[in-house]
Amino acid sequence: MANQGERSGAMDGLVNGLSGASHGHGGAGDAAPRAVNRAGAAPGEGGRQEIARPTWAEVVSEEKQEERPERAEDGRRQHGHCPPTSTQRRNLGETGETKGGGWQDRRPHQQTLKCKRSQQNSEEWNRYKRPPSEQEYSEDVSQLRHGLNVKPTREELNHLSKACCRLWELDLNRLLPGKDYRIECGQGKKVYQKGDMASENLFSWLKDDILHRPTYSRFCALLDNYNPRQGYKELVTQQDKNEEAAFIEEIARSAPIKYLHQYLVLKGITSQDQKDFKKMLASLWFDLYGRGGCSGSSSAFEHVFVGEIKGRCRGENEVTGFHNWIQFYLEESKGNVDYQGYIFPRTCGDLPDSEMQLLTIQFEWHGLLKSVSSTLVGVSPEFEIALYTLCFFAGEENNHVHVGPYALNIKCYRMGVNKIGSAFPVAEQ
């Protein structure tokens, strides 16, 4: 572990950078400043009190109060156990029963294990709320893998697809299907088809230690920092900023991010200085901007990885973003996601199976439909951050590349001039 005293100055600078970073110059749609004072008011607003955000239950059930009781939340999703949805009851084989107004699982041993695991995760994630200079981090990959080459070649600098393939090779933290996790793809469907074509959850098993890996664990700790409803200003605490800075510090020690840094330096896009690079990365992914008619209500990280609820009009909400497999796994394990099957390829080709790491799927999140969503399964958080950042700076809106064995179009939409509005993979046929 790195010496804490040596890191203190650099990490405090990164947190200060997160607090004071600008939000771009993208025009009317861009964000207000990210920093939020302890009273909850954004600087420059005269200290006026923010309007309280709705609870998550109010967000997803404005017209269904009789169907779904409110949950005692502050607008952020919790990591604790949730009562089973119809998906969970189906997977239990209807082995539970309603008793005293609640759901009772007849498999208490498995439920106890799940609760204990959730509690352990929460305790681990709470440690990341401390000041980053007081936290411990992994050894730098250069110390763990002597001789590991993370310098881009001339060919990779000239061809984005080659660089994306190199990132795939450098993802030393990527999971192996069947060894680290298992998925059940179920049956396929057309995008417009209604009905659930999957009799089981997408994820049937994940190795116990996966979410305790440093970058995975720190990534998970960030997922509950957001109100997913578009149009509501995010309230950012000092603990949130600590988690963000510590996550950036952790992934900056990984091979994909080191390759990304060298690539952007050689392209003249970012500074050689590590501190400046980490500030840029944190600003790109965590600075708030406007979406849904409200400044400071969204960010690249929230949209791409966490997911958002877009309200077109009363009673007509839909899921946007939500392209991360870890978030999918966690929400599915809590009963908040109902996997409904994979989407058929537009042309004849291989149908997905348990070994496939690029999926195009349909699901519901808290009862709201995501009709089509693409995700790379089993890749590490640092790989996805590196891949989408690379395409944002070195590519265009459509980036036809190869990532490992997969031919992809990495869609990369801008929000204003210098913010990621969305980024996700689309399978090429």
C-alpha cells in the first residue's frame, strides 16, 4: 500500500479540483457549478434553500401510489434488501407467501447470506467516504507487472480501432464467463415485442470476491450518489466528492487508464502531469450539467453507468442510459430490474449465449421499460472509463471499432462542447 503521508497533498488537490472544477462552455444546456455548500445551496444562489428532491418511490410511482408503497428514502437508491418483485417471486418458484402484509421468503438461510453480504459491502463502501488522503489504494500496476507496456504504438495512434483492441488486452481485471460469473440469456425478441421472454434472471451467479476488488468496490460505492429522475438538481456532499476522488485515484493505477493517459498526451489532448490528468478525468465524468430542464441535475457517470428516468409527460416515463453490467447485476439482485430477454440481431448472426460479453437486451427498471440497451458484460470499471473517454476525445459520434472479438459502434454523444452526454456500445452486424 502506498504511504498515506506521501499521497495527502496530491489527493487533497484532486478533491479541491473536484469541488472547484468548471462545467464547460457548452451553452444553454450546460451545467451550473458543481460545488455545493453544506447547507445544500449552490454557490452564487444567495444561499437559498434547495427544493427537496422526491423520494424514489415518488419518482417511479407518481400515479401508482396504491400499487407500490413509498420507501423511506432521500431520493437515492439504497443498497439494502428490497421486498421481492414479481421477478423474484417467479425465481423463487412461488415459494414465498404474504403474511402480515409483507413477503416472507421460505429460504431464510439464503436470505440471511444475502443480507450479510449486503451489510459487508455497505461497511466497505462507507470507508470510501473518508478524505482520499486517509484511504489506502492498490499498488500501481507498473509495480505489480514489471515490464508491462502501456505505451501506444504509432498504428494505434492513427487507428482508433487498434487502440480499442489494445485497451481490451490491457483489461487485466476483466472477468471470465463461467469462471467469475454466469448468465442465462433466455429467449430473444424484437424491440417492439411485448412480454417477458426470460424465465430467469440474467445473472445466475457472480463469484463472491468480485465486488471486493478495489476498482469494482469503489465503483459500486458511487452508484447510490444520485437521484435518477431527470430534472431534479443533485445535492453533492463532501463524502460524495471523496468517493469520486478516491475512485479516480484507484483506477489511475490500472493499465487501461495509464494507456489512456499516454494516448491523450501523445495526441496533445491532456497534460503529462498525473495530477492534471486525474482532475480532467474527474471533471469529465462527475461534473454536473443540465438535463431535463434543470441545471446541475445530471452527469456523464450518472447517465452512462447508473441510469436515469426521463419523464416525457405525466404517466409516461422511460429509462435512459444504464449501460453498465455491474449496476444491472446489483439492481437485479435487489429485485429492481426485470430482465425480459435479448434483442434479436438485425441480420442473421450468432445468438447470445452464456459466453457472450456483448449483449443487447430489454428490461424493466422499477417497472419502467428500457426497450433496448447494449452493454459489455464482465469488463472492469477502469476499462469502460478508458474506452468511452478515448472515443470521446479521439473519435466522433459514431466510432466503428473492434473491441476484443466484437465489432462495435461506440456511440458517443456530446453534451455541449466538452461533456459526455451518453456513451455506449452497439453491436455491428
